Amino acid sequence: MARKIMLTGACSQLGRIMEALLKVQPDTEVVVLRREELDILDDVAVMAAVEKIKPAVIINCAGFNDVAAAESRLATKLPVNARGFCNLAKAAKEFRVYLCTFSSKFVFDGKKEQPYLEDDDLWPINQYGSSKHGGEEMVSNLLENYLIVRSDLLYGGGDDFVSRIQRELKAGNQVKVSDDFFVAPTYLGDLAAATVALVYEWAVGVYHYTNDAGNGINCYEFAQAVAELSDLDSSLLQTVPVLETEFGYPMAMPKRAILSIERFRELFPSLVRPWREALAAYLGR
Ligand SMILES: NC(=O)c1ccc[n+]([C@@H]2O[C@H](COP(=O)([O-])OP(=O)(O)OC[C@H]3O[C@@H](n4cnc5c(N)ncnc54)[C@H](OP(=O)(O)O)[C@@H]3O)[C@@H](O)[C@H]2O)c1
């Protein structure tokens, strides 16, 4: 019998890539739910959908990721990260479904010198991180059969860091990028493939997945690589502190929260690759 997977938040960058990948997996039936088909903040609708669809697996790609906007009291979509995850976890518990959902390095404070392990203490320092922490707690407290995949700066889905740098440099504009905020930039296609591998192994608990950037690179280094691999003029990149980039106002940022990917690497070494190799492949170089 085919493995039935319910994909929520399917309109997200990750959801679109995940849908395409799941649809070519053998013995798999995918039920794709975009926000208009299932709002995961609607607990009754979530319970009803899981009861009707009877999936073996839920993969949730819905979330709210605007770190700066999350600081505003007007960020009405932020509850999706905790309450939305809670609704899915309750339905997964009720109908004994394996739940996979995504979290972020922002659950950490960024003060550790080395990459964070999955079991390190969570200490979010801004609203976005707190919302992700809340979501993780809901899932791990309610369920035994769950997978949380934490990741870092994603690109490859359309409007992202890579496309912004390319667009501005092509237009001949100066671009402010930070040299004090460290990332492990990650190609969405690699994250989707890593997640599928974990889900098909029924991996349980928390896993980190990013492209391999060692102990992190700063955003300026990443932007420079984008420029070089796109044959664009990197001299238009201007280094500034992170809060002077698109964030624009004072908020706490975990400046070096890099995720250790060793737990994942042990299981699937062939699905780990260096960040620059992933970027070059994405840019067709
Ligand atoms: N992007 C990153 O750099 C990054 C890094 C680490 C982890 N992650 C995590 O990876 C996951 C996917 O991220 P992404 O960048 O692909 O997301 P995204 O492109 O920003 O899309 C988020 C999606 O969630 C949907 N959504 C929001 N509230 C919803 C609700 N109540 N019910 C159903 N759908 C809802 C949104 O729909 P509308 O557009 O209609 O609002 C949107 O389609 C998220 O959990 C995110 O936190 C992302």
C-alpha cells in the first residue's frame, strides 16, 4: 500500500519543492494542502482534515519567517509557528500520524563558539526564535513519533537572499550586507531531499540540516560568492552590522548560531555537501 503523505503549507518555497520531490517517490501518495485549503491555525479544520485524509505522515511547510516583522505586535501571522504546530501535533496524536515540521537556528542565542548540537539548551532571544521554540515544545511534548528539522538561511525558492543580491547588483545598486551575522546558507532542494530521506527512515526527534559551512560564513562572504558565481560586480557590496541591513531597527539577533549537522551526516553522508558547491550547482556553474 502506498505511503500517504499530507503536505501542509504547500505554497511555501519549501512546500513547492517538497511537493515536486514527493510526487516522484515510489509507493507514495501525496495530498497537497495550500493555505486556502487548510489553515493550520484552525484546530477544528486540522483535526477534520487528518481524520478524512488518514495520512501515515504529515509534512508541514507552513510557517512565518519574517524575523524583523515578528518583532512587531502587528505580526498577526506569527502564531502559526507555535499554535499552528500545536494543532497539527494534536491531530497527529489523535490519529497516530508521524509529524514532520521545520524549525530554525533562531531557537539558539548564538553565543556558543562551536556549532549547536540538537540537544543543546534552547535560548531564543527574539520573537521569531521564541515562536519557533514554542512550536518545537508543542510537538515534542505531545508526540513521540515526530521529526523536527532545524535549518538556516534558505535559498532557491524565488524571492530570497540570492535573488535579492543578484537583482541589486544587476541594477548597479550598492547592497548592504552584514559581516557580523554568520550563516550556513542552504539550498532548498538539498533540505527537501534531506527531509525526504529522514521521513522515509522514520527518523524521530530533532535533526539539523544545512549545507556544510563549518562554523559559518558571514553574509558578506555569501553575497560575494553569489556575485562571483553570477559574474556580477562584488565591489557594490557594502559591509555593515546586521541591524543596519534589511532589519532596520534594534532587535536581538543570534549572531553566530550555526547548526551542527553531524547527526544527519552519520545517517546520510552522501546528502551533505559544502555550501559553495550547492550554490554553484544552483547557479549552474
Ligand atoms: N526561509 C528560511 O530561510 C528558513 C530558514 C530556516 C527554517 N525555515 C523554516 O522552513 C519552513 C518553510 O519555510 P519557507 O521559507 O519555505 O516558508 P515561506 O516561503 O515563507 O512560506 C510560508 C508559507 O506558510 C503559509 N502559511 C502561513 N500561515 C499559515 C497557516 N496558518 N496555515 C497554512 N499555511 C500558512 C504561508 O501562506 P501565505 O503566503 O498565504 O501567508 C506561506 O505559503 C518554515 O517552517 C520555516 O520557519 C525557513
